[in-house]
Amino acid sequence: MEPGNPEKLGATPDEWGTNFALYSAVAESVELCLFAPDGQQTDTFRLPDSTGGVWHGYLPGCTAGQRYGYRVYGPYDPWNGLRCNPAKLVLDPYALEIVDDFRWDPCVFDYTREDGELLRNDEDSAACAPKGIVRDRGEEPLDPGPRIPWVETTFYECNVRGYTMRHPLVDETERGTFD
């Protein structure tokens, strides 16, 4: 695996291979896992670089149609929301196509509870987890967007119904709606 490009998240194929990029603020390393159509894991590659929290690598010869997922290595501290567990296959949130249905099974849970303690579950979840498929993105616009660094980016989540339900400047008939 060669160094890749962190700018396009997901799997981006070209005529020679595919660039893979996945964001994780806490990962210490990330593995790309390739799968055959029958669901068997065929290969594993460590993503060689991390830029601004984006783990990335370029895999020559990887073409559209390849099934894949990730395994993330890093801190495991569930009481603080950190659940890096390489036994759990992670679906690419930027996958353009997803195959294999999710199946509820004890292997998909990252921990078990025993006497009030959360114990890490190291059972492999790949057999029960969906996988991404490398797909050509087609024509993309030339404008790459605002290019605001992650450290300067703010996300604000707002529940529209709760935010507008009693707002005096919103017409009563439109309160609690997207209108």
C-alpha cells in the first residue's frame, strides 16, 4: 500500500487503483480489509498515513467492485466513549454502495457487561457486518468546497421541532416543521 490522498473521504478508484480515506480523531492505526463476494476476508493492509485525523492509503490494482471495510486500532475506554476495537469491522461511512445485511449477533457488540464492568468483546464481527463496495464516483464538480481545516470547523446540531416549537418569530402553523 502506498501513501494516499486524505482529501477525498471514502474509496476513490482511478485507472491504476483506489485511494482509501477514513476520518478518526482517536485512531492509532487503521487497517483496510478486502473481502471476496462470499464474505471471506482475502487481504489486509495498514493505511500508511494520517493527515489531520484522516487515515489514508492508495492500493494499486484495486478496482471498482471490490468489497471492503476497516478495522480501527486505538484506545478502548467505553466509559469515555472510546471504543476502538480491531475485532469489529467498521463500515465506511462514505461508501457509495453497501452489501451484506447487518445481522444482530453477540459478535457485533464491542463489549460485554459483567458485574457492572464493560469488558471488551474481541469476537470478529466481519461475518455479521455490511461491507462497502468500491464504486466510480463519476464526474464531480471542480469546486472542492471551502477547505476549512477541521480545527477551525464547528458543527451545530439542532432539533428543528424543539428549536421552533415556541419561537415567537415563527408563525404558529409552521412551528415544529422544516417550513
